[in-house]
Amino acid sequence: MVSQFVSPHKVALLGELDFDFPEGTHAIGRLDNNSEGLLLLTTNKKVTRLLFLGDVPHQRTYLVQINNSLSSKNLRLLRDGVCIKIKGGFPYTTPACNVTVVEQPELVNPFVNQAKGYGPHTWLLITLTEGKYHQVRKMIGAIHHRCKRLIRISIEDMQLADVEPGGVREIAEKDFFRLLKI
């Protein structure tokens, strides 16, 4: 589903979830239609500014499945920064980030069969402190791989943990701000 409550397109929306969202609820740090994982929702309009536009960068961690095996050279390139195209087609070199190869990830959504139809692949854990439009997918493309699965597993200390796909977990505002370090 898309990270919206309203859309002119025929797509699955957040409002279709089995949850009574308060008026004014909006998504923070959207996920695209082909991504999955942690999505923060709030009625507090300041949160997006504090989390993504503030002076202090905030970490986001993704579990990423890419096609084929990743060479040590490409791993180093991802860690050190790669050139991607950003809005307007401008070249942009991503800052250094934390990237590790994960041999047997604990899948957030175990309902997807990882053994059939995926061929050779590598799982990565990527932690960024910025989020340009489709940045992780573009970084993977810059090293000539394809992102097959992208799961956001955390923003700062806010963890996806055991929330089922389409599940909603309410968090007290005090804990929300503490876990996000804002």
C-alpha cells in the first residue's frame, strides 16, 4: 500500500487498515509502493520537521535484498558513498553509511517465500542518516545490482520488531519522542 490516506490513483491506502486513525493523522518518512516495514504515523505536524529537517541527523535502518553476490569492492563503495541522481537529475554523492552483509536475516515478513524464484542474492543491513528520494534503491543501482526487497526495520530506536504486515501499534507520545531521539 502507499503511505497515504487519499490518492487520485487506484491503490491500497492506509485508511483501509483495520484501525480507527484520529483525524489529522499523517505518515512520517514515507515508504514507496514496493517497500515494506516501519512507517510512523502521527497527528503532530512538528515531528517530520524535527526528525528529518532538524540539525541532528537521525538514523534509519533497512534490510535490503539485492540480486547476485556483492563484491567487497561494491560493499566498500556503498559504505564510502556512491553517485546517484537526485531530483532534477543532478548528480549527488551519498555520504558514508553503515553497510553490513547479513547471512541469514530474521525476516520481518516470513510469509514471503525467500527460497523460490529469487536466485542468487545478498542481504544487506544499511543504516543511513538521510533519505533522498528512493536513495537506497538508487545506491544499489549505482553499483549495478537490483534491489529485490527493501524493509525499513528502524528509525533511531523505534523498531519494527514483531508488528505484522498491516498491523498498527500505538505508542505513548513520551515514548515516541524518546525512541526517535527528538
